[in-house]
Amino acid sequence: MINKGKLKIRKHGVEYDKNAIELLGYAFLFYAGSYSSKIILTGIDLASIASLGSLFFYIIWIYQLIKVMLNNTFVIKKIIFFELLYIGILVINRELFPYTKPYYIEYFMFLRQIVIIFLPCGIILSQVKDFQNAFLYLKKYAWIGSLIMLIALPLGFIDYWGDQYWGVQLSPFVIIIFGNYIKSYKKEDLILLIIDLILILSGGRQSFLIVFVSCFALYLFDNRKKTKKMLILISIISVAVLMFFMEFYTVLFQGMNHLFQTFGIEVDLLEQLANNKLFDTSTRNIIYQYAIDSIRETGTKISGLFADRYYIRQFARWIAYPHNLFLELWMDFGTVLGTIIGLILVQKVLKHVFIGGEERRRLCIVLSILVFFRLMVSNSFMIEGYFYILLGILFGYNKKKSKLHKKYSLMKRKKIGRQVSI
């Protein structure tokens, strides 16, 4: 720590930021590798030690985490504090709302991953002052993760884990490669991008659409300074392409699906699009209606974490959770507190999309789309690991501190310059 009057400035900079961003890469790699390794080991007749694959990625993660902590000891206290806070909230919630106890056992694996992987990653990222070159630092992890999943796909990843896990784990890699490609236009990035897009088409379902939206948003952000004529031209072309698809999309998707099948590739998304089943929301409408009926009964009552499972399964045991972030917040925290929490999240996302360095904004855009688009139609914030990483970035940034560090860095450079001249 460096004291300057009443202000305290932590002495960490570019090296810490780089290490923290690379730790995010390890988090993405852990998620993909721990699931894929089990399939790979089983596929090569090593099913008896398949669980060691996941253990291997846990060990790699813990090693990298400890290395970052030892090199930046100031962050250790923060990690301990927030880990104890998170675990304490879970324990208190379980005691105050005993009907939620069964869900701690049901979702233990996800809670363990949050405690060991995603929460520490979010805390460390919360201290990053500059995300410069973030996509470049993450590129090698996207390559490794993509190759691991490429090996796991023909060995039965989707059959074992399901297409949802496939899409969620592959999505960050596709977006990272795209983010690098539109900056450098390297051929190897384009080749991997095409391969990744084919892979996510093989079973990504809605994940492919989320990836498309993320990449399109990233492209618009990087080209936001283009002339109005160029934007008008892009808009006209986009409308023309959309109208063409609306007229012929069934034939196109059926043809593409048949083409992939001739090469032995089952493309779940194309099959749904060809048969008009992708946007069949009949099941979710039932879930949403049950959730709304439950919210009407509980109103402003705070029912606790995991309470949404308890309430919604009173209607049907087959429903896992509400499949919508706001419905989940209202069922757990009541309509008043749930709305406040939701609005705070929206405000934080908008703030970081429009304020801050360019790379921070790029990362916030894609992570926000990845996390919140998914939480609006699937999964739960209680078990979504990337949600806790995003929280660290959203709540860790402090504009005043950022300016202070810039001022300190400038003073330090001037001081070094004077010493050199002397």
C-alpha cells in the first residue's frame, strides 16, 4: 500500500490485470474441460478413471488461483471475506427457510463450482483497472477449449451431458475468437471461428442465437464510429437479408440440414428451424404461468434463495426452476425487493456498456448477453457460474478509483523520468 495523505492506493497494475484476465480464461477452460474430459476418457475405454479428468482441471484452476493470490496478497482478504459471506448467506438462508434444504443437496455440484471457481474469479476480476488486450489474452484458452470440445463431440458429449451444456461451454470460445478476428483478421482465427460455429450448430440450440447476438453486438460496438451512410447501407442489407430468410428460410434450413447430415453431422438447431420448432414456447409458457400464479400468492413476501423451486414444484414436479431471471427474483425475494435487485443489475450493465475503457465495455457487452439472455429463458442465477464472474466486473469498477490510479501512474512516470534525466 502507498499512503498519500488520506488516500490509499494499491500498488498493482498491468501485471495484475493480465493475470486476472487469464484467470478468466482458466475459468472458461475449466467449465469446458471438466465436462469434456470425462467423455474423452470414457470414449478411449478409460471410464474407470473418467472422474480424474475433472479433478485434473480442478487442480490446474487451484494452482493458478493460488499463484495469482500469492503474487497479489491484497486480494486474499477480499476472497476470504466474500467466500465467507456467500457461504454464510447460504447457511442462514437454509436455517431461516427450511423448505429450501433439499435443493442444497440437489445443486451441490454447482454450488461447489461457484465457491471454488467462479466466485474467486469474479472477486479477482473486480480489482482489474484496465482490461486492455483482454480478448487477446483469452485467445489461447479459446483455442484449447475449442479443440478439447472438438474431440469430445464425436465421443458422445451431447448424448451424455445434453445440448444445453454443450452450447453454454462453447459459446465464450466462439465469441472470443470472433472478437480477435474482427481486430486482426488472421486466417487461423477465421478457420477456428468457422469450426466453432459448426460445432455450436451441432447442438447449441438457443446458444447459437445468443452467440450470434453477442458477435453482432460486438461488431456494431467496434464499428460504432463508421459514417452514417455505412450504417444505413448495413441496415438496408440486413432488412433485405431478413426478408429473404422470412420467405425461404424453411427450404434453406432443410437444405443445410440435409447437407450436414450427408457428412454425418447432426445439427439440432437446423432441424428445429427447418421444422419450425425452435421457438415453440408452449412448455415455458406453462412454467411461466405457474410462476406468475405463485408470485400472486406470495406478493412482497421474502421466501429465500431456492424458494422458487419449492413453490413452482407444487404445481409440477418435473419443473426445475422458473427459467426466467425476474420471475426467480420475485419468487425468492418478493415483488418489491426482487424488482429493486433486478433494476440494480440492469443499471450496472448499462453503466458498464456505456462507461469505461473500450476493452472493458467489449467484455461487459458479451458477458452480459451471454449471462442475462440465458437467464431470461433458461437456467437459474443460483447455479449459473458466469453470473458471479459478471457480478465481480459490474460491481468492482469504481470510476473515482480508476481516475486516481491514472493520476498516480502519471505521477510515477514523471518521477521516473526526472530520475533518469538526472
